[in-house]
Amino acid sequence: MQRADDAICRAVLASSGSNFALPLRLLPPEKRRGSIALYAFCRLADDIVDDPADGVGAATQLDRFEEQLRDGLVGRPVDEPVLRAVAATAGRFKVPAEHLFAIIDGVRLDLVARQYQTVAELVAYCRKVASAVGLAAVPIWGLRAGVKAADWTAAADACGLAFQWTNILRDVVEDRARGRCYLPAESFLAAGCAPDDLAAARPSPALAALAAGEVARCRCWFAEAASLDRLLSADGQRVFRAMYGVYRELFRAVEQAGGDIFCRRVRPPRWRLVAGGLGSIIRGLR
């Protein structure tokens, strides 16, 4: 059954087109299987709430998903192969269950269209849907001898914030089409504009200021996240460098687009992302 479950998790990753697919290949087989199971778990949770035709039905489905995860983690039978795989991974690598449940709590927030009022509120959301993923992944990847949780959790948290904030800035146009706006109201206010200004889909000095402020915030998290590199095992360091390099290139594309992120989705060529990942593996995080 484990082989079949692992194959389904690989299929979820392969069908997603994720930027994480290539970096995960750098891990040895057991860690790769565990990391792919974690990714598939996140993907399935997100798919439940992504543009649901029936919000009530999606909420019920997510509740059932959470219930099955709880069952799997204590060894009770579970029908969903991905949940069996992630429960086995959590047991094998001592992944704290709280991070898996935080991910579900985070995607549950997407069932209700809302405008985040403050940066702190959006950070709290990102910590659930992204930082929790990093906090679950690091035990799978492995740490250097003697490294304690207090040494690495802040950097993993910052990494999740940097990656998710980059996604938010990249996806402003797509999210607007879905009736969502993740950027906080206080950021609009500070830049001298309002969420309704996004509907015009035209660059303006105020929107350029909004983009610049959020890019600067995200840049600080990338800098803090880089300290995780020296704390990881050799296996973990390779995959982290690859992911960091890919996302840093994506962030650079967002940064270069400036206020245009409110008019078009940023799409850097794949070769540029691959080059960023390979460069980070070879040269380190500079």
C-alpha cells in the first residue's frame, strides 16, 4: 500500500507544475518520498477551497479531510492515500502534527472572501499556509548535529513568509479575478490608494508605492530566511538552496515589474527559475 500511496503523491506533484518538483529530486529517496507526501497533502487541502462551487460543501469536505488526518496520525484506517502517506511521514520523521493542522486552518480561511485589514493579519494567514509547511519540511530534510529548534524555527518562518508574500504579489491579477485581495488595507492606506483602485488595472504612482512597500517587506524576510542554510544537513541544504534560488528569481521578477504587478501576472521564463536554483546550489545564498 505504501508504494501505491507514494505513487499517487508523485502524481499530484507531477500534475501541479510546481516550482518545487525539481528541487525535491535532490533529496535521497526516503526524504524525497516524505517531502512529496507533504507537498501532496498541501496541494489537496488547497484544492478543496480553491474556487469552490459550493462553499458549504467545501467546508464539510475540509472538515472530513482534517478528521482523516487526525485518524491517520494515531494509526486508524484512512481512505485517502495522500493522508496515509503524510501520516506515515509525520511518524517517520517526527513532524509535529500542529504544523499539519495549521496548514488546514490556513486554507480554511480562503473559504470566506475577506480583506485583510492589517499586515499582522496577513502575516498570521501566511504563517499557517506557508511557514507551517517549512516547519514541517525541515525535520524531513534534516539538520546539522547539535542544532536545536530555537536555532532554526525563526528562519523557517521567515522563509515561508518570503515565499508566500512573493506568491501574493505575483498573483494579484488572478486573485482579483476570483474576487480576492490579500494585500492588507493598511498597506493601501499607507501608499495613498484603495483596493478598489486595482479594478482600473492601470499603473499609478500610488500603486507603484504600494508595490515598492510590499517588495521591501518581502526582501527582509528573504534575508532572514537565508540563515537557515548553515543549519541544515547536507541533504536539506541542497533542496533549500534550490527552492530559495527559484523563489528569489521569482521575487526579482516581481521586484522588476513594480506597479505592473497590478496589471499583469509576473511570469519569468522557466530557464531563469532553474538557473536561479542551480546557481544557489553551486554558489550558496549570496
